[in-house]
Amino acid sequence: LPALRLAVARRAAGFGCGIGPEDLITTAGALEALTLALRATCVAGQTVAIESPMYYGLLQSIEALGLRVIEIPTHPRHGLSLEALREALDEHAVSAVVAMPTGGNPLGSSASDQSKRELVALLAARRIPLIEDDVLGDLAHHDGRPSPAKAFDRDGGVLWCSSLSKSAAPGLRVGWIAAGRWQAAVEHLQFTNAVGPSPLNQEVAARFLTGGAYERCLRRARSAYAQRTAAMAAAVLRSFPEGTRISQPAAGFCLWVEMPLGVDAQELYAAALRAHIAITPGPLFSAKLRYRHFIRLSAARWNDAHEPAVRKLGALAAGLARRRPGKDGATVRTKT
């Protein structure tokens, strides 16, 4: 709907994106926007460079499209390694780069404006599109809303994808994409797509964005998630085996937990499931099934009543750590 595109464009202008309503295409959530971006910029058999670790839902979309993957190491605080990316681009024919510069999932990392500027410039010089997942950009814990990489795009090389699904209203399934040079291609793909955002949901989202309710919701959410991730991280460190390390997310509500090498994340997942505790094992966040002793935890609904579950999870991890030393093929380590 025009009202939604206008509302999104006005918000985007507030954090440096020079886009108009005509530059936006509405989608059924951010994952659909990202999938459309991949379809517009790549064909089966081509290679995309991605952050590692990366959200498993997007990895599944990449696999379904028949694309090859190069995993680029990502720092738990500062985001994608530009040096490693540059080396990969020198060695491989890369058709697109997929990154989450603000609030990376699962790390919670956030790149500086300078890093985002350098990333955009690096890819612009090589005419390689950047597919930016900015779904957690509104949930930065401190210092206001960071600028997305799209804010530094001068030639339409960044396909900016976002939604309300993580920040406020997952049930609406309303997202958007500003596709730059690939606008016409994405419009065509969206036109032929059987799934799209509900007009009623778009109207609700437009009113939510323009009436002040969204900003009030964000203020509460940012504060709550900052407190909850810190509290849950402290509980994990109290309960898990010695040597456990945890990310310090700058946005969002996820914790990336590195356990001692002897703790196999898949085995811990199975044991936790039997105890009715939900975790996500690290190998899901890698196309090469790395991060075998990592897990992702969600602090979205954390409160003190959940601490016994963390203690139980820590005891299960300690049992696995005592049973045998382990090995891991992961190339990236989470640092505190």
C-alpha cells in the first residue's frame, strides 16, 4: 500500500537512507524480501558470500535456490571481516554478499558506520550487490538507531531488506525491500509470487508506524532486551562449565554461547529437549555445519523464573564436558 511505503521511507530518511516510497516493495516479512533479493541477483550454481555464523532460515533459502556459499568470519562485536571478504572476492567469482551489519543473528554484532561505508565501497568498486538484512536494526540497545549500510549506498548497489517481525509485530508478516538497481527485477518476481503481504496488515502496519505507537514500543523493547540479554548472560556464566564464553549483543535478543570443546551442541540440544528446554545448536548457523560446541539462546522473554532452566542446561553441558574432550572445525571463536 502507498501509505506503508511512505511511512517506511520517512522512517528510513531519519537514519540516513535516501529512498522514496517508489523505491520500496512490500513483502510478506523480511525473509521473503531477502529471498527475492537473492533471486534477483543470482542464479543457481553461482556463489554468494555470507556472514558466518548466519541465521539458519536464510541459509535454507540459499540452499533451496541452488546457490554455493563462501562463509566469511564475523567478529562478535564488530561484524563481518572486511579483510577476509576482500580475500574471498579476490579468489572467487562472487555474485552477491549477504550481511546483517546491525544486530547480526546469532552474534548480535554491529558494525561501525565506517565499516559499513567501507563494505559498501568495496562492493561498489566490483559491482557486486550487497543484500542487507536489517530486521534487527531498530532493536539496537544503546545510542539510538544505527544507520544501515543502505545509508552509504550511492549507486543502488545495496538491496535493503527489513520488516516489523522482530521489532514489534511478528504476526503481521509485513516487510519491505529497497532493491536499488534490481528494483525492476524484484518487482517482477514479486508480481509473479503467489505469496504477498495482506492489504489489511499493511494498513495496520502503516498506522502503527505513523501514529507514534511504534516508537514507544521500540523504546520499551530496546531497554528490555538490553536488560534481558545481560541478565541471561550472567545466569549462563554462573551455571555453565568453566571456559564458557558469551557474545555481548549490541542489538536484538540472542546470545551466542561458546562452550568447552567437549560439549557437542547437537547432543546438548537432544538432552535439553528431553528436559523441555529450547535451544538452537550451533551447526544450524553454518552451511558447513561448523560451531559444533556453540548454541544460540533467546533472551526475548527472559525473567528470573527461567534461571532454573539455565542451571539445568548448564548441568547437562557440564556432564557432556566431563564425558570426553571434543574437537570442533569452527574457524570463528566468540570473544567477550
